[in-house]
Amino acid sequence: MKPICGARRRLGQLGRTVEAKPGAGRGTRGAVMGRIPKASVWAVLAAGATMAAAQRPAYQPANPAAAKQGSGGTAAPAPVKAIYVDQECRLMPDPATLKPGEKIRRHRDATICHLEAVFDTHHRQETAVGNELERADVEVYEQQYVLQNIYTEPVAFMVEQPVDRGWTLESDPPPIRVVRNMATFRAMAQPGEIVRLHVGMRYTQALKPKVLKSGARGPAAPAPQGPPTAGQYPTGTAETAPPFPAGSPQM
């Protein structure tokens, strides 16, 4: 506001000079200034102040995040620490920080990660389709990662699980990405929290179908019904003999 007050003072002095000495000045300049109305001088100075304010650069706070919080906004969340784990529960560095050709150094820490419920099972799967029996040998491999956050801030466990050719993933939750033969799972953990991640894989090898024989694996056929024979009825019930045919000798 100081420049504007100074302009007003100078404008007042200029107005008084114009009114007192209309013809003062060097050459024709004083005569021209003497003929300019006082209101026009005010308008010219006001337009100049407006142009100067428009050309002034916008205010930039030194800390945009703090300014946003002060105005009632929410600052962007800080990045979460990531812990990378391989399929054997070994800790390893962030792959993005490795140089080309650098060897990955892994180490174990059972407090942070260990495996539980490791199973590798095989079974035969059969399905009857029409008159054929489709068969397949199935292998299921599954394991459970037990992950503990020992830090004072939230962390994201990034578990890398290789998937061989022919195998399919059966995990909950599913991986966040699969690149070539490497699946990456993410599990969030708060400070001191223990989380569990189940990863399962299935391999199916189809076998030659088997032709079903007539009546095989079907319901048993009912026994043929014939005329009643002696002793067929329970004891104590009346038996009715069939009538003799016409012309047969009577007993």
C-alpha cells in the first residue's frame, strides 16, 4: 500500500502545480500539462498502478505442503518403507537400487520373515464326460509367509515368488504384478503388526482319457420281477394260489 500512497501524494502535488502554473515547464511540455484536466491525470496514474500489480509475480510459499495444511487441505502422504522378500523368506535390497550386473545379497531374519504351513501334495483328478473319463495328475504347492513389522512406521512387504512354466497361481490376495516368471505380492503392516500371506501354485498334467464300459460307474440295474414263489411272503400272511387254467385236471 505504500507505493499507492506515494503516487497519491505525487499526484496531489502535480495537480497543485498544474493549477498554479498552467504554462510552466520546458518548451511546449508545460503548456500541454497545463491543458490536461486533473481527472485525466488521476485516470492515467490509476491505470499505471493496475498494470504494475498485474505484472507482479504470484506469491509462492516456501513450503507448499505446510501452506496447504494451513489452508485446511491435506498434505501428500509420505512414501512407505518397502521390505523385499524372496520365496525362501530371505531379505534382499530394492531391485531398483541395484546397478547392472550387481549381485543380490540376501540374508535371513526369522523375526521379520519365516515360513509356515508348507505343503506339496499330489492327487489324481477324474471327470466323467459322456462315455469317457478325463484324468489328470495334479500337484499343489503352498506356503504361508509370516511377516512382522519391527519398525516404528508402516511398511510394505514385497514378496517375490517365481512361477515356473505350466504352473498357475492360486493365492489370496492375488499378486500386484507378474513380470515374465516372477510374481510380486504386497502385504501392508503397521508398527509391531504380524501379517500372514498365503501363496499357492498348481500344476496339472493331463492323461489319456479312459473309455467307460457300458454300465460302468452307473446305477445298478433293477432285478427282474417274476411270479411270486412259495415262501416269498412273510410268515403269517395268506398266500393265494394262482387259478388253474381252463381244462386242466383239478386236484
